[in-house]
Amino acid sequence: MAVSGILSRLATVVCVALVMLKAHCATGAGMGSCYDGAGRAQRCLPEFENAAFGRRAEASHTCGQPPEDFCPHVGAPGAGPQCQRCDDADPRRRHDASYLTDFHSPDDSTWWQSPSMAFGVQYPTSVNLTLHLGKAYEITYVRLKFHTSRPESFAIYKRTHTGGPWEPYQYYSASCQKTYGHPEGHYLRPGEDERVAFCTSEFSDISPLNGGNVAFSTLEGRPSAYNFEESPVLQEWVTSTDLLISLDRLNTFGDDIFKDPRVLQSYYYAVSDFSVGGRCKCNGHASACGPNEAGQLACHCQHNTTGVDCERCLPFFQDRPWARGTAEDANECLPCNCSGHSEECTFDRELYRSTGHGGHCQRCRDHTAGPHCEHCEKNYYRWDPKTPCQPCDCHPAGSLSLQCDNSGTCPCKLTVTGWKCDRCLPGFHSLSEGGCRPCTCNVAGSLGTCDPRSGNCPCKENVEGGLCDRCRPGTFNLQPHNPAGCSSCFCYGHSKVCAPASGFQEHHIRSDFRHGADGWQARSTEVSERPLQWSQSGILLGLRGGEELSAPEKFLGDQRLSYGQPLILTLQVPPGGSPPPMQLRLEGAGLSLALKPSNLPSSQDTRQPGRVQLQFLLQETSEEAEPPLPAFHFQRLLSNLTTLSIWTSGQGLGHSGHVLLCEVHLTSARPQRGLAPPASWVETCLCPQGYTGQFCEFCALGYKREIPHGGPYTNCIPCTCNQHGTCDPNTGICLCGHHTEGPSCERCMPGFYGNAFSGHADDCQPCPCPGQSACTTIPESRDVVCTHCPPGQRGRRCESCEDGFFGDPLGLSGAPQPCRRCQCSRNVDLNAVGNCDPHSGRCLRCLHNTTGAHCEHCQEGFYGSALATRPADKCAPCSCDPRGSSSQKTCNPATGQCACLPYVTGRDCSRCSPGFYDLQPGRGCQSCKCHPVGSLENKCHPKTGQCPCRPGVTGQACDRCQLGFFGFSIKGCRDCRCSPLGAASPQCHENSTCVCRPGFVGYKCDRCQDNFFLVDGDTGCQECPTCYALVKEEAAKLKTRLMLMEGWLQGSECGSPWGPLDILQGEAPRGDVYQGHHLFQEARGTFLEQMVGLEESVKATWEQLQVLRGNAHCAQAGAQKTCNQLAELGETLRSSEEEVLRAASALSFLANLQEGSSAPTNWGRLASEAYILTRSHRDTATKIEATVERALLASNTSYELLWKLLKGSVASEAQQELEERYQEVQAAQTALGIAVAEALPKAEKALATVKQVVGAAAPRLGSMVTPEAMDSQARYLGRRVKALEQKLQQNQAGQAVGALQVEAGRALRKVEPFLQLRNKTTAALTQVSSAVQAAKVTVIGAKTLLADLEGMKLRFPLPKEQAALKRKAGSIRTRLLKDTKRKTKQAERMLGNAASLSSNSQKRSKEAELMSKENAKLARAFLREGKQNYRHASRLASQTQATLRQASRLVLTSEARKQELEEAKQVASGLSTVERQIRESRISLEKDTKVLSELLAKLGSLGTHQAPAQTLNETQQALESLRLQLDSHGSLHHKLRQLEEESARQELQIQSFENDLAEIRADKHNLETILSSLPENCAS
């Protein structure tokens, strides 16, 4: 029944879907294409699809996080579930939301699954499945296929728009009202809102248990479904962008109430397929959807539509409203009609209603307007519709309207004209809203009408104002006939303010020639003068070509009042003729110009034909003036007019050939005399202060011309007579009174004093001086001081003597005495004051270290002649040396000899007498005490006391031989010449025999002893193999031992050299005691002693290196190369110390094991253990050998690094040569200056570093390689082991003990290479010691050099000597480098064997040598100049610290230092290699020590159950008991019997040893087999 219901429901869904398809495909054509074959638009739809397929769904709950079990129902409730597991981390057990929309296959079903009810999934907890479609879809159906039973309640929701609210689509529930509040089975009637969700219980039964389907049709039960295209409500109802499935309540059998976990795990939601049937919503305007440019799903719109759903028209397709495409009409969007003037429009519904076209154009171009841009916009026009619109551009103020007609003409206001009404009519100006205003220009001052825009009138040159109605500043008298409008003020240039003067009238100067020429004269171009041709009508012109008429006196002189007025010529020309070209020429005041007529010839009287007038305007504005003159200069010319002439060329005359000059008329002015018209062009000036007159032509009272007699044009300045008189206004000379004088009465007359500038009558008073001489007053005190005292006198009243004179001229202290000059023997400063007492004449300021009443003696502490002519020859300071003189203040006044202390000499007591040195204050000098035999002479270095020694002699007093020399005598010491290879020390005995190393013999230790041979190379003499000397040596040892033992046993005390450890007392000797224990015990002590000594040496050397590094100022980057080497050496010594400690630890452990093996109990087992320990000793000896070799390698590396430093320090030995040349320093001291302080300060730092390295590191090097104790102990060990071998042979210990002998011998032979290395190191040490001794001597020389250099620095602080001393310091440095190279070579020859231990060090030495050569080349020029001075530098030692610091700066700045830096880098690289090798050796040693410790521990655990300490204690107790027994019995026979018994028992133990040995060898073979089978990387 349920199945039939489901099929019925599915059939219904299919029918509804078909209805929707029918609605979309009513026409049956064009579903996929938006245009038909004819290009007509038609509706188009995207394909129908499963919109959910492949889309990622989201689930609010998913099983597997964390993993859980679920138990699906497979049958009836009683069948029982079969549980499975859901695990999101396992792809095979994962059931996430991706399985909702994947490809669904019934055969291989995948599903999404929620957590089970065990995790709280049950109402009211909902599980949501969300599907985002990406855009709007028109949904036909939603189908869910459940993998379990269908839910009891679930709902479907949708969003119509992205981000909108969730709207219910459908409810499925067996309890609709209870769960969702909706009744079940609701249906719609026509007219009701169809956007309502139904609720049904049709699919809410628990069966089927899996595979149940639920299909929801969106249009099922909607009355308008069959008219879908006409129902916007259903179109919106089927539209969805997102779907939500809300699973609200699980279906159960009711058994969940018991909360059984297995039951709860059987209830959960599971969906195997989520399908959504529909189309991409495009509203009939697209046939496909796809991603747009932004990656968003959108329709591929056609029909001029746009939008994600084609829901609107394109911007320019708005001619009708947008509509959904239908089967009947595609409703495509139509373009707007904008007449080609716009591409933008909007839909205007009102326009569409009224015209049927709703496209309203926006932003019309080309100044068009209207819904379709069909006409011009306001204030634009065009002649026809085909032309573009043009702006009217009507002037807003001048036009009545801004809109023009079709021709573009604007309507104008009154008084306005123009096409655009943009200008005023003539005579009007200032266009505004009210039109134009009329012009009101002043006729006299303007040149025409006003500007039509601004209304400004065009003014004449000297006129200003908007109406041209006022004169400019500096002008006056506005007149219409004046071309400039106003005349310029003249005022003789003193004022710019003037006005028309009153009291003047017009005056006319005429010549009418009625009664003659009237004083006019003629000149022609041919002759200078000629008579005028006069007639009663005038003067004839032009008879002989060009001529000039000069005016008479009445036209000349001061014609300033004619300025600006016309000069008129009246001419009579022939009929039909014209006057010739004429000019008016003016000269005066040094100026001249020519004027042309200012008008054309004109007739003034029609009654007299032929009469014309020419006018010349006497003003600078005339355009015809040549050259043009400023107004002031033009008036200046008229003020003194000397020439006025009329010039004519004679050209242009009529046929009669002449012109008649009838009248000359000049308008001028004069003071008012009658009723003539006033002359307004005459000026009156407003004069500034100091000027007066109508034209400011006079100076006012109290003023004068700035230039005497300068005339009216010269400026007036105030008189300067200080109120003591007046001045002439033209000359400016003061007429002084009141006892004053001077051009300005500025001073009192001689014999008077006072301030003449005060301006009072009593300013000057008579002087109160003798003889009425001149005087003056002091401004501060107003005291009167005489200024012209007699010679030698001074004072305010000449009452005292002048400086440098003495006396009492006025008798103020007694009888008057004239002033006389002081006599000071030319020992005073003549420019100074107060040289002598003004009363007594005693000299008070003696110079040149003189004293006395007349400076005639030298002061105390000076000597010489105070009366000498030259200052340099006068008194000089005693300059007694405070160290060597008994009195520093006095000396012989004539010779300057100071009082010297004992054994001090020199004028200034500055040096020791021959045979003495060390000048000290208060003590003098001490005797050199040079040894009479070892020194060359009884003289020593004045600073250090070093005596000159004979060859081979050393010591400050030359009282002993140098190291390596002997035979102290008058000839010096002779070289020992000990073999560096065979001698233990370079020092020999007084008989010249050397102390030989083991294996060497001969006076010089230069050959090998018997049974020794010389090995090729530098390893020394080595002992021949054992086979050569075994019998001899063993026999001798045995014989010696027996003799000693017999003698000891016969005595009363223990006298054996082996001590109580070799004899057993109190009981019979035990044959199983391994006597070799004592040998190992002593070997242990020996080796430990050597290792402790070596450790102490390394520690001491390390401490010294720390001191060296501090002294080398490493932190301040000084001597960087040395510091780097010291740092590397420190690391090497630290490694050496670790190697020594490891070796000592290994030896100590070995000895402890040996002691433990000698317990006096359980003799058979201990004998076997002894054999095993022998094997252990052999292996341990091998490890010890490797350890010692590594320690020696580290020690040798340290030695090589020290040797590098020693080689560098030997360079200072070159300064020893300086000590032999002290006497020559005196001649060079004046050439050396303060520049020493700039030449040598930093070199001292390097020298101090080298000195400390030599003084501290070299002795430590010697202590590190001391061989004597190690040699004796190693040989003693050999003798004891071989004695034990002999003893065991006598006791018949057997083959096992023989094997022990062989192994012990091998161990001893392996020690021999160490001894050879020791011998090689000893030889190197000998050579190093010699080099160290030489370096010490060099240090002494350097100290001397430093002291003398500082002394010269104090004595010669002059820049010139400073520069010279820089050169000498450079030469010193060069010589030092050269000697460094030589000493380096000597050190290399002496230490060749030791240097060969490190090829890297040798390479660096060669590079240092090359660098020294380069430095020598660079400094060769300095060497030639300063070689001689350098030899004298031995005395300059104590002050080198400052001078060497500056020398180092010079060296560092040189190019050679760059090479040294490179060499330092290479050395650092080499030292890094050495350091790496040391680290590798240390690591290897640690590994070997570890292996040794493990082997010894294993061997120690094999032998006995007793602890090693207990065994040792028992052994000691047994030995003590034996010693007591031996002391009590003393019977040799009894002791021998006991030994035989013990030997028998020991044979039994030996047999046991052999058995154990066989087992050990088998174990060893097995271990070797295992080791060989291991991979190579596991070998360690």
C-alpha cells in the first residue's frame, strides 16, 4: 500500500513537471535559440537540469567527528542491527555532505549520514542540509532519497534572493499541527495566495527502512499552474537561490526510550541522493548560463537585456518597459531614439504612455535637449537641423534676453550695440545691467572719448584722473592747446609742487620788419655771414639756397616765461607756391635742439592771399624736437637761451625763387602792468625747507649752496657754523667769533679749550698751561689737560716727567730738576711703559734676564754679558739638569757652569762621567763596574749601564759567557759548538765538553754511542734492535742485581734499590706473585709525574698567553696579527692540556688495575689473571702510545705557533746595533724634533707585545718539553720488566710467562718513537732558547731607544725638526724591518728541524719575509737619508711609548700595510687548519680513551670476585708481613727454599693460565669475526 502511494505521488510530480514544460514550450519551437531563422527575437530557455548535481552541500551535523558506531536496521525490529563505524578520517568510512549531490548509483550507493541519537540528534535538535545554487533557478521539483527510514518530520525551505530570508516550501510530518503549526491536507482555492507551504504526512512512515523517496513538486496544488506565464506569483514561487532541508524528528520503533546505546546508535538521518530539477532563471532572454567575468554564475543574456537573471534592459534599450519573454512575444528591449546625440537613456513611463516610446535620453551632447535630443538647449541656436547647435553668447548685461534668434542675433538694450550686445554705443561706456553710461571726459585733458568698457578717459601725458581733469604731480596749468595737457614744474629742480602764479600777464615779442631787419642776421651754408635782403614787407629767404636767420637780443636770455608758448612765423609765398622746409634751432645752458613746425602752413587772412603761418611750440612734448629733451632740461635751456635761429633749406620755392618772412611772434609773460590777459602758464613753486623765491632759486637764511657758487640749480644745505657766526649763501664761508675757528667754527682757537659745538658764546676758555700752550678737556671728568708739554714732561699740567724720563720739573718734591732720559743698557722694551722710576731713574723692567739699577747684570740662574749688543748674546739660562746638579738655580755667571753631583759632568750637569751611568736626582751617577776581562772598555750605556762586551760575553757588566759559549777570558767566550741534534743543551762545560742526549757520545755529542745508530732525518740516535744487545744487557743486569741482593741480604738493613716490595718476610716466598707489578707501579709513578708536569706547563703557558693577550691590547685592535696568533695558540694549549689529562688518567687506571692484580691470596687464579692483565697491558700500552703521540702533536703545534711569534719578535734584535752608536746621537739631536711623537707610538705597542711573548712564552715552551725525567723513568721501566723476565725464566714460569715477556718488550719498543720525538723537541728547544736570549737583548736595546727618543722629543719641539724626525723615524722603521728579515733567516737556520714540523708555518714565514722586502723597498729613500741618524738612536729608549704610537699610525697608513693584512688573513686561515686538526685529534683521543676504559673495565671484571682496592690492601699487608719475616730470619738458604716451593705451585697456576688463555683467544677470534661482518659506518 505504501509503495502504491509513493508511485502515485511520483506520477503526480511528473504530471506537474510536464505542465511547467508545456508552459515553457507552448509554441514548441525556439527553446534553445533566442532568434528565429529570420533574425526575429523569440523566447529562449536554458536546459532543464539537476541543479544540485556536483554542487557542494552543507550539513550542520555529520557523523565521524569524532568516529562513532551506527547500527542500521536491516529487517524487522526483532532482527537486531548489525553495527558499522563512521570515521571522517577514513575515506572508506566517511559519510560527509559531498555524497548528497554526487553521482547516484543504486548498485554502489554513497550517502551522507548524521550522528546517531546517541549523540543527541533528535527533536528539538534539527539537522540542516543547505544547498547554494549560485543564482536564481526556477525549481520544478525537489527529490530526497533516504538511505535509512524517512524522518518523522522534516521541512524544505528556500530563498528567493541571495541573502534573503528563508521561506517555507513544504512540510512533511506525521504531526503537522504539533510540530509545524500547520494543518494537514490543506488545499488552495482560486484567488487565494498561492505562496503557501503545505504540510503532509504522506512520507512520514518509518517504512521502508531504507531507500525511501520523497519528491516535492513546486506547482503541485497551485491553481494557476496551468497559466504559469501569466502568474507572477507562481513565477516568484518557483524561483529559488538556496534550498534548506531541515530534518527535525527521527522515526523510531519506540525502543529509544530505554536509552540502550545499541538502540540509540540505530537511529540517525542518512540521505543518499539530493536532486533539484529546474532551469537557470533567465526570464526567457537567454538559452544558457555560465560564469561571468567575476566568476559568478549568470545568464548569457540576449534581446538587449542584462543582469544575472536578464532581469533588466541594457542602459540604451529603454524604449519600452522590460518584460519576461513569453511564447507569444519575446519582449526584447528596444533602443532609445536620441537623434545621435546621446548613448544614455532611461525609461519614462509617462512619456511611454503619451507617445508610445518610453526612452528618455540623458546627457544629450552637442548642446541638444528634449526627450530625444531633438532641439537645441536653451541659449543655443542653429540655422538648420543638420548643423550643430551653437551658443548664443548674448551678453547678459547688454541683451534683453540670453536667447537669440535662428541667426544668432541677440536683442540689445538702449545705448548697447553689437551682434551679441557686448559693447556700448560711441560716447557711452561701462556696460552693466542698466545699459551704458555717457562719457564725461575733460576736453582740455583728454585725447578723445572714453573707453567703452571701463569708462576711463584717454588722458594727455601730464594729466590724470578718470575724467582727465587734474594735472599729474609735478605739473600744473591744464590747458586745451597744450599737447601734454599740463606744463611741468621747473622750480630749478628743487620742488615738484607748483601752481599758476598770479601777477603776470601776456607779453608778445615781435619783429614785423616794417622798419628794417630789427637786429636779425643771416648766415648761409656757403659763407658764414651775408647781408639780409630786406624790403618793406619783410626779409627775403631762399635766394641762395639754405640759410639761417639769427634772432636779436630781445628773443634771447631768460625765456622761461615762454615755455609752452608758440613762436609764429608769418611768410609770404608766391602764388601757387609753398614755404620751404624750415627749423627753429635753440641753444643755451649747454643744450641745443631743433624744432620743426607743429602745424602745416595755414592762411590766417583771406584778404592777403599767399600769406601763411608756421608755428613752433616751445615745449618738450613736440614730436618734431631733435633730440628729445625732458621737461626740466627744456626749461633749463630756455632759462639761458643764447641762440634762436630760423633755418631754411631753400627747397620747394615758387617760380619766383624766394619767400618773404613778414613777421616773427613769440608769446611770453611779464609782471602785471596793465589790462593784458593774465599769463596762467607762469609757475610759482612751493619750496621745501632751505629754499626761497618764486622758483626756489635762492637759499633761505641759514642755508648755503652745497657747491660754493653753484648757482640756482645747486642744492641748499644748512650752514655749519655751530652758532658762532653766519655763512655766505653762495660761498658757505663762516664768519667765526667767540674764540672759535675753522670752516664751520668747529674748534677753539689755539690757547683756548672747550666744546665749540655747544653753540654758546663762552664755549672756548683760555688754557691754564705754561706758556699758554695748547690744551684740551677730558670728556669724562671735564678736566683740562695740556697737550703740548715741553720735551720729557707730561701730566695734565706738565707737572711730571714723561715715561722713560726722570726728574721733578715743577719742584713738587724739592728743588726743580729737569727731566732726563733713563739709562737701562738697552735691556728694556722701548715700547713699554714704566721701564724706570720717574723720580730716581732706576730701571724697573729689565729684559733679557738682566738686573741692576741700569740692567747691567745677569739675573741669578743666568750667565753671560748683560751689556752685549745683540739680545742673543745677553744672559742665557743656566739650565742645570735637576738630576745631576746640586743647585738648579745658580751657576757661574760668566761661564754658566753648574755645580755637578759626583761623577756628573757637562756644563749643565746633564750626563755621567765616563765609566758611570744612571743619572738620578740627588745621587748622581753610579759606576758602570764593567768587568775588566769581559768588557771592551770601562764605559757603559749612560741609561741602561750596559757595558760593551767582548765576543760571546753577556750580562750588564759583561761578567759571564752567553748561552752556548765557554772560556771566559780577555778574548771573550768561545762557542761550545755542541751538536744541536746530540746535545741535551747548547751549553757546554768549561772544558768545552757538551752534555749529550741518550744515545750520543763525544765532546760535542756528535756521534752515536755503542749499540746505537743514527736514523736519517732529525730523530737522533736510536738503540739497535733487542737481538743485538739482549744477551749482553741481560747478563749485566742479572750480575748487577745478584751482587746488590747478596750485599743487601748480608747486611742488617734493607738496601735493595727495589725497596721492600721485592722481598717477602716472615714466610716462604710465594712463587705465584707477579713481580712485574713493581715495575708497573714505578712506571705509573713516572708517567703520572711526567703528565702532571706537562699539565702544569700547559696551564702556566696558558696563563702567560692570557697576560700576553691583555698586554697586546687585543681589545683595541692593536697588533691584531699577534693577537690572532695568541688566540690560536691558546686554543692549541687548551687542547694539549686535555690530551695530557687523558693520558694521565689512562696511565693511572692501568696502574690501579695492576695493583689490584697483585693480591697475595688465591695464587693460582691470580696468576691466570696476571696473564690476562698482561694482554690488557699490551693493548693499553698501544692506546697510551697513541694518546701520548696526540699529546705530543698538540704540544708541537703549540710550539710551532710560539715559534711563529718568536720569529716575529726576533726582529727587534736589530735594535742592539743602536746601543753601540750612542756617541753619534749628539750631532743628530738638532735635526730630530717633536715629530718623533708622531712617528713611533704604535710600534712600541707591537714591541711590548713581542717582548712579553719572548719573556713569558719561551720559558714555558722549555718546561713543556723537558725530557730528562721521562727518559730515566722509561729506561728504568725497561730494566725492571727485563729483570722480571729473567726471574720468571729462572723459576721456570713456562711458555705463558715467555709470551708475557714478548708483549712487555713490544710495549717498551712502542715507547721509543715518543723518546725520539722528545729528542727532536729538545734540540728545537735549544735553538729557541738562543733566539729568546737574542730577543731579550733586543728588548734592552729597544728600551734604550725609547728613552732617548722621548728625551729628544722634549728638547726639540719645533715643526721643522718634527718633519725631519718623521723622516728619521721612517728610516728607523726600514732598518728595523731589514734586520728583522736577517734575524728571521738566522732563526730559520737555527730552528730548521722544528720549523719543518709545520709546512703551513714555514709558508707563512716566507710570506712575512716577502713582506719585509716590500717594506724595505718602500722605505729605501728614507734609509739613505736617515741611516746615519739611525745609528745614534740607542739612547732614545725611555720615551718610545708615545713616539712609537705615532710611527705605527704612519705604518698603518702606508700601502705596505695592506699586504700585511692579507698575510694576516692567510696566517689566520692556516691557524684555522691547525685548530681543526687539533679538534680532530682531540675527538680521536676521546674515542680511544673511551675504548680503553671499556676494555680495562671488562678485563677487571674477569679475574676475581674481590674488588681492586681490597686486593691492593691485601697485597700491601702481605708485603709488609714478608718484610718483617725477612728482617727476622735473614737466612738466604731458607728464603731460596721457600722460593722453590712457590715456584712449584706457580707451575700449576701457569698450566691454568694456559687454559684460560686458550679460551680468551677463542673469544677474541669470535669478536674479530663479528667486527669484520659489521658495516663500515658501524665500525666506531
